[in-house]
Amino acid sequence: MTRLDELSAKQKYSFNKLQKRLRRCAGKAIDDFNMIEDGDKVMVCLSGGKDSYAMLDILRYLQKVAPIHFELIAVNLDQKQPGFPAHVLPEYLDSQGVDYKIVNEDTYSIVKEKIPEGKTTCSLCSRLRRGILYRTATELGATKIALGHHRDDMLETLFLNMFYGGKLKSMPPKLVSDDGKQMVIRPLAYCAEKDLTRYADMMAFPIIPCNLCGSQENLQRKVIKQMLQQWDKQHPGRIENMARALQSVTPSHLADPNLFDFVGLKTQDQPYEGGDIGFDEPQIELQRNRDEEQLVQIVQLN
């Protein structure tokens, strides 16, 4: 029984549009970055959160309609948090007829032992979880590891790295692990978090919150998330523009000498492709100054 059974005809029409949009976005991301190939065995990392549930649901649909053949296996890491409802995911996956594996590893005790009380546990927890998932992928013979990070996660990471790390860096839709042996993909790279939230609610996925750290959140990421959500409300379309910017980078107009040969840059007699466009008409909204003032106010408030 899902909430879909309780929807009116109008609400079902709206849900169908939402579902098609998410499937289309995921399908396009997979195609754009060649995330899944014929014969792949994709390990779908299922945390019990809204994003991973939606990812599994969408990948199962795409598996049916794709012109290629690939396998799916859902994997959940039971980290032995006190009170973790270990029955929820197996019952859901059994009801859906999904092939799965539950990995039992007591990372909870390790994190509690290593991290002082009151300190953020997310970083260590993430590293431990990643190592276990990489090992599991090898054991299962998985050729791809699918994570449920979405468009907003990528933008949050971009701003986190700029504000706190001094780097222009985000989450890539596809990457190879440090040891070169694992391929990680993010099929939801084009999907908006607000769409995934609505979808999970309508589908009534059995959500399991992360209680390892007592619902502790990464405070810096929380601030960035609030900033982006406020922008989205005040300036519709801004988030979409920023997401497109991740795919439209001009190294010659940044300042990284490792990406562009500034030292060897010379003048020439003919037009220079990608040169200074300072005398062209700017394609920037007239409200830019007002936007910058609001950004300053947001940062000051946080």
C-alpha cells in the first residue's frame, strides 16, 4: 500500500509527471556519462534514505526498458547502531523481488571509540563505509557502484569546497576509486532533491533515518543547504543555472595555471578563440547586485 492509492485523479497525473521527469533525468545522466554499459553488474548502495530508495526504483525501471542488459543488486551496510530496524530493508526488498545483500559491520563502535563526544562523526563514518562497500563490490563481482547523491548534493559540495576548502571542486557524476579498481556512479546527478522528496513521500518508502550520531548533521553542509533552498525560493531557476555551470567550465577565465597555460599566453594577429569577451554585451541578470547583497546577508545570518 502506497500513498498512490489515496491520490485523486489530478494528483496521480501530477505524480506521473514527476515520475517521468526523474526517470528522464536519471536516464540522461546515465547516457551522458556512460555510467552503465552492456553486461554491467551494478551494486546499488541502499542506505534506507529517500534518495537511495528512489535510485533503486528508477534503476529497476530503466533496467526493463534499456536497450542493454545489466544486473542490479542492492546492498545495505548494517553498521550496528543501537535501535537500527534491521528488518525494514530485507522486508521491503523481499516484497519487491530485488536481489540484495545485507553487510553486517560494527562501524558504530569504531566511530564512538575514535571520535570525542560532541564532535562530528560523519567523516570517519563515511570513510569506513566506503571501504566496506568497495570490498563488497569486489566480492560480488560488481562492475559499478551506484550512490544516491543528487544534483543538490553536488552543488552543496561545490560551495562547501569553495567556502571551507579553498577548492573549486564538486561531486563528479562518475569516478574511479583511489586504488583504481572500482567505478562509482551517481545516476541521480541531474535529479532535484525536492523532486526526490516528493517521490519518496508518494511512494511511501520505509525511510530509515541515520541515528549513528543522534541525528547529528554536518553543520557546514546544513548552512549551505539552507542557503541554496532560500535561493531556490527567491530566485526560481538559479539552482538549475548553477547545475548547468558545472558542465560549462572555461579554464581560461579562472586562475588555475595547471588547467590553462597563462605563462605561455601570447598575443596574436588573428582573433583568439575563447579570448577576452569584456567588450561583449554581458548576459547577466540586472538584479545581480541585489543578489550579491542577499548572499552577504545569508552568510552573515549563518
